[in-house]
Amino acid sequence: MVGDLARAAIVRDRRITGLSAEVISDLVAEVGPLWHARHQARLVSRPRRRAVGAGAKHRMVFVDRLLATLVHLRHGTTHDVLACWFGVDRSTITPVISEVRPLLAERGCTVSPGVRLKTLAEVVDDLGATGKTGTADGTETRVRRPVVDRRNRNRFISGKSKQNAVKAMVLTDQADRVLFCSPTTPGRCADITHARRLAIARLLADGPPVEILADAGYQELRAQTGGRVATLPHRKVKKNAPTDTRRSTNTGGRRAPRAGSRSSTASRT
């Protein structure tokens, strides 16, 4: 569990929980007795061989349970990170949040309801309904080398990073909020190939009008979706580019030898 100094720092800094120290103290005074009452009711309701209060004691006091839940609701922090922060196991954080969150919801302290997008089709429909512009890009995550007897382990070697990795396609909105993250695939896969497997071209072509920004790896999607995917154009070589004065015209593109060098002396002899 966190120490007194760390707990005081969390309560004092409003950026962590989104609430002032006075509001947190009010929540502890109001929600704390409710949590203790429900916890005792659960202990008494089930058959027991030992008296209530025997056995292992809680490592997290109610204040820490409340702070962990508030941080999770404020920033969407994973249970693993909260477990490391509060010095407990992940199996402790999960029931803590599931117990305290309903109590906060009864008091009105909860996440505001909104649209929950679960599939790529729902993301495309939401972007079309709101008129927002999305951004699609592939991301790689380095993984450990597969075991020796695993088949086709070369599929995990990325051609970009030359390392064992898995790849996913991430779709964000204009505010850089993640709307969709695809299931991972072995790293030896092009971005356009992964996009084809997700059928994003069909969703954009048959769905509502929406604009998706992407890099040059998604060039084919521009034609397949009727221009709904805007990609960076390929770099074109200028026809009348200035020639390099340091290169000779009769050396086949090689740099002309400098005066006094061995190659120039050998050519004169």
C-alpha cells in the first residue's frame, strides 16, 4: 500500500483524481461507512468456519481503495499500473474497483454516458455521423522471439524494424483519441495487407461519407474507397533536376577523380 506522504500527494494534486481534497474527504465520510456495511454483510451472509474478522486482513484501507478507483475513472489507468502504484497484486485491484465504483455511481460520481464503439464498422458509422476526420496507421510492438519448435516463426520478423514484433492498426479521431485498435498480427505483414484483412475498404466504400488520413502504406485504399482515404503522394523525381557538378559526364555516374589523386595520376599515365 502507499505511504502517508504518497497518499497526501495524491489527495492534494487535483490533476490525479479530478477532485479537490475537500470533496475526497466528503466521499470518505459518506461512502466509507456504506462500503464497510456491505463488506460485513457479505461476510455474515455466507457460511463460515471461523468468526467474522479472522483470517488475513486487508492491505488496502478504504482511502486507498477510493483513490485507486478515482484514478481509474479519471485516466483509465489499467489495473496492473494501479497494482504497482499501491503496492498490491492485480487480483486485489480488480475487486476493489468493482466494489467502490457502484457506491460512487449511487452518489453521482461516475463516467458520463456516451457512445461505446466496439467494432470497426461502428467506428466508421460514428465518424460519418459526426463528420469527423479519422487517422489510420499501423503500429508495431516488439515481442519475445518465438520458441524453436514453433512453425513459421519468421513471420514475426518485421521488415521495418528487423525485430520480432506484432502489428496492429489504430484508428483515431481529430483529438487523437483512440477509437479502434485491431487484433495483432505477426510483424511480417504490410500495412495494406492488414487493412485488407480488416475489410476497411468495404466498410468505407459502403458506409457513410467519411475521410480517413493515412500514410503512403495505404495508397491502394484511396482508389478502392473512392477517395475517402487521403494518403501522402509518392515522391516524384523532377525531370529537369540540376546535375551534380562534382560528377563527370563520362564516368558512368561515378564521381570524377580529384586532381593529384592516384586515380587521376594513373589515368594520365
